[in-house]
Amino acid sequence: MDSLLAARLQMALSLGFHIVFAVVGMAMPVMMVVAEALWRRTKNPAYLQITKRWAKGTAILFAVGAVSGTVLSFELGLLWPGFMEYAGPIIGMPFSLEGFAFFLEAIFLGVYLYGWDRVSPRAHLFAGGVVAVSGALSGIFVVTANAWMNTPAGFEIVNGQVVNVDPIAAMLNPAAFAQVVHMLLAAYMAVGFGVAGIHARALLRDRSSPFHRAALSVALVVAVPPTLLMPFSGDLAAKMVAETQPAKFAALEGHFETEAWAPLRIGGWPDVDARETPYAIEIPGALSFLAHGDPAAVVTGLNDIPRADWPPVLWVHLSFQVMVGIGGALALLAVWASWLAWRRGLFDSRLILRALVLATPLGFVAIEAGWVVTELGRQPWIIHGVMRTADAVTPMPGLVVSLAAVVVIYSVLTVVVVALMRRLVAGERPGGH
């Protein structure tokens, strides 16, 4: 295995592992605050029990996320020194701001966990709100940096040198808004449905449990609105990609021929050698409309892009199909759950509870697929149109060893976290009975 492949695999593994904890850190505090606010308003003890249980789970996952996030920050410098040397002066600001948001989240999470009897109710609720906001800000700052890699801005290149750096313009690059909105909605959707599925499973055994009924309700309150908004943010993101990254957009759809009335392809298996996507359901003009708001608009195909600039078409297309398919399925589930809740039949339907259990991991699968689309779709560039990934990798040999070490460490961490969370969900304290 060459150094480039080993470095990319290690970064992919680290990012795929960390992102689960990152989105939990963004969404779980919101659920904690909603549950505590409901307890203070209704005095229903179930909401207090929910809040404290979720707070413990958030603390565990926050700690693991802090470790995996630290590993990622070191990997940026160790694996990709060429990227950091070039991009550090331009896009260093959001990474610094993410650090401040992280420390703010850690401080107020401590206040929230240990301040129940030490601060006023209003101050305690405020601390939870700060945790929720700072968690979201951490995600926002990191996503703006990733968006810059897709649509670099805020600098000029004169005689091969970076000059006139504007860090604010770099943060507010063309892809930033669409990516931030899409990621925030995805985080709340994935975590909301993940938690809802856990409590739906418990309700299948005991549908009279006030704890699990209340927890499921709060989880769906957090999950449903962003799920219903996801198609709109997806459309915004697709139009941005079509404008700024035509190769990625063509790969998403397995689109090879430049044409007007370009069809949207559902499914299919891109054949790069034959330059076609067989087995797909095609909707004429829909891709042109999705990209440019006009079914007669011309959409650039991969055939008009140099072959050296193509991303891995098959994997990008399949990952995109997985992401969109799960998003559509969860949107239908959100509508169904909302209708049953309005009819006051949510807890009486074993069918919806089973569907929620099956949906437990789907939001996280969609997020992982979405990041595959984002990162693989940008290849062979680490900074789109500016620096190729092969030019940014470290010359240090032996990266297979560090890759193997990361696999072992994350495997152990996964086992530990799953064991702790299973005990917590079962109502046991992580330290014992």
C-alpha cells in the first residue's frame, strides 16, 4: 500500500469515526435542554429522569469525541503537511474558533452536569443552552473549513505565492452556507431518529412507560422539523455543487454526456469504461432543473472534463444514492409519525414503533455517505482547482503502521463506548449498579 492510499484511508477512518460523536455533540444538548425545560414547566418527573440520563450519555460521547477530534487535528499536520503549509494562513481562523467553541462547550457541560444543586434553575438551563449553541458552532466552523476546500476563496496567487489573504472571505466561501445548513439539519435528524429508535424499542416491550413515551416525544420533536427541511437544503447544496464543482455533480448522477434536458438518474451502476450508467430510472429534464432551475438547461457531463480530474465515479454515485434514499425514507417516516402524533395514536401503533427501531442507524449512515460524497467527490483535489491530494501528502514512509494502530485504537474505543451506552440505556450507571 502506497503512502497516499494509507494516508487517505487513515483520514477517512478517523473522520468517519469522529463525525458520529461530533453530530451527537451538536444535537444531544438540544434534546437535554428541551427535556429540562419541559420538566421545569410541567414538573413531570419523567422529563427530569430523561434529562439526567441524556446528560450522562452526552458526557461519555463528548469525551470520546474530544479524543478523536484531537487525533484528527494531529493527522492534518502529520499526514498532510503540504496542505497545512499552504492552507493554514488562509483557513486557520475557523479551526481556531472551533477550539474556542469546544472549550466553551466543555466548561458549560461541566456546569450542567454538576450544577443541579449549585446554581439557580435559570442558570442551569442557560448552561445547557450554551452547550447546545457551542456544539453547533463547533460543527459550523469545521464545515466552513471543509467548504473552503471545495470552493477556495479569500486569497490570491501571485507568482505562485499566496497573497492578499482575507480570512473572513475564506470562511464565507461560496459553499459555506449550503454545507453548514445541510450538516446542521443532518445532525439533528440523525441523532433525533437514533434516540427515538432506542426508546421505541423499549416501548415495544412496555408501551405504558412514561419515561420512554416522554423521551420518544422529545426525540421526535428534535428529529422531525430538520428531516422535513432536508430536501430544501439538499436542493440548495446541489445547485451550489453544479455551479462550482461540475465534475463532482456529474459523478453524483453518473452523468457522462453534456446535454440539455439532462435526466435525473435514480439508481444505476456507472460504467466508467463505457461512459454510461445502465440500470437507472431516468426522469428527463429533472437533472437540468435540479442544477439550474430550468429543465432545458445544459448540464456538463464527465466526457467534457479531463479524465485526470474525475473523482471515483462509482463510489460517489452510490454514496449519493444511499444518502438521498435514506433522506427520503426518513422524511416519509417523519410525516407518518407526525400524523399519528396529531391523531394521538403514536404509542398505540406497533408498526410505527418497529419502523422507528429500524430507522435508528439510518441517519448516521446517511451522514457517513454524505461525507463520502463530499470528500471523494472533490478528488483528485484536496483544495479544489488549487492543490491535488497527491501533492499534499507527507513523504514519511511507513504510514501503514499508523493506519493499523488507528484501526486497533478505534476498534477498542467502539467496544468501550457501546458497552457504556448499553448500560446507560438499560438504566445502569457506567460505574456500576
